[in-house]
Amino acid sequence: MITPEQIKDLLESDADEPVLVVVAGAAEVVPASALETDDYRGALEIASRKDLLTELDGEVPSRHELEEIAARLDASVTRLGA
């Protein structure tokens, strides 16, 4: 469900305060403000760019790190049953 490409998209997004969410069984990168709209009401927030940058100490992640982050977040989402 969560892919390395989505993690990269989150980190590179031009959106204001981007977050990775799961809504209707699909993961998407959206601006945090979108969570207040009907389309994303009830979406599960997985990670924000701010959180990931803090975790990465501001470093640009390698492909391997993107894969590890995606796998970890995907496992978390799976455990939650989203």
C-alpha cells in the first residue's frame, strides 16, 4: 500500500504542510489543510514531511532508506487494519 515513491513524493511535495494519508484504502500525499475537507474527513494520517525530516535529521534519504521507511509505515498501517 505505501511505496517508496510515495515517501519520496511526501518529502518533495510543494504542498503546504504535506502529509501522507490513507483514505478509502489508498495512500495519498495531501496538504494538511485537505484533512478538513469532506474528501479527506476520516483519513488516517500516516506521516508528515516534518516528521520524516526530523527522523532523517534533514538528510536526503537513499533509495534503500525510502524502501525501509515505506515498509515500516506499511506494516503499521496493516496492523491498524486500514
